[in-house]
Amino acid sequence: MKNKYLLLITTSHKPSPRTRSFVKDLANTLPSSLRVTRGKKTLVEIGLEAYRFKTRYVFIVNEKRGNPSSIRVYGADYLGKMPRLKHTHTIILGGVKLTRENPESTRAYNPETININYDRCETDKCYKLADLLASIYHEILSDKPDIEIELIEKNYVFFKPLNRLGKICGPILKIKDVKTIV
């Protein structure tokens, strides 16, 4: 693996405690991800942070009424003089269940490999999400992963991170849609 971090995760400005907890959960669950406190940083400054850590993708979690509502996915471009972030996808959330809210949940410790299980996908939005995750984590995909992301479809797409023992080890996301930005 070339870079230590593949993904930088942060929030929108002035996040609620629940959104901050969600970002922390997500960063602890997804391999090769780094959580950065947003503060007053602009998108350009977030791009500089991504450049500093050589991450290829940035997730910015937005909120409505104190709850995470969407994840904006940016691809990092380092070809010019200034690093640029290009908005590529928006993941619209229908709800999240934090790790602390699930009594059966365990914690993932330093996951290094990942697998995306999309056997139960039925619609394009589920496949779009699987493709997005596969493109981010293509370097560390494994048949015997530390974390397996199970995508289950029942009216919504459910994102369930599982550890090696098959137990939930992070936040569960209820995804309404995955939009590709052209």
C-alpha cells in the first residue's frame, strides 16, 4: 500500500455532538481513514489537509436537525499548483445508528483490510455504493478482511460493517440514494 491513509473524513461547519460521534465511529471502522476536525476550515484548506496526508478521497458529513443527513464524497486532485477537491458523489442518508446505540456492537481495532459484500443488492443505488467503496478501497480489498461491509437492500440500502467474527463493529447507515455528480 502506497499511502497510509486513503480517506479523510470530516464534518460540515458547526456539527452537532451526534454528527461528531458518527464521524468518529466511521473513521474508526473504515480502514485507512483519518478523521480531521473541521473547525473553520474552508474546502480549500480541507484540500490542503488531504494533500498533507496524501489521501485520495474526502468524506464531508452534512447534517439536518442535528443528525447526519448526507456524505459528500470528493476526489483529490494533486496535479496543479494547488490541490483541488472534486465533488464526485453524494450519499443521502435516511438515518444512522451509532455504535454506542447498538448493544450488540463491538469495536474494530486498527482494521487494515476490507471486503464489500453486495450479494443482496437489487437496485442501481446499491451497486453504485458498492462501486464507490470498491474504487476507494481497491488497494486493500481482501478475501479474509478485518472489516466486511455488508450491503443489504430492503426499501433502503443498509450499510453494516462486520468484524472477522461477523459481529457489527461500527455505525449502521440507512441510505436513501447515491447520486453521481458529473
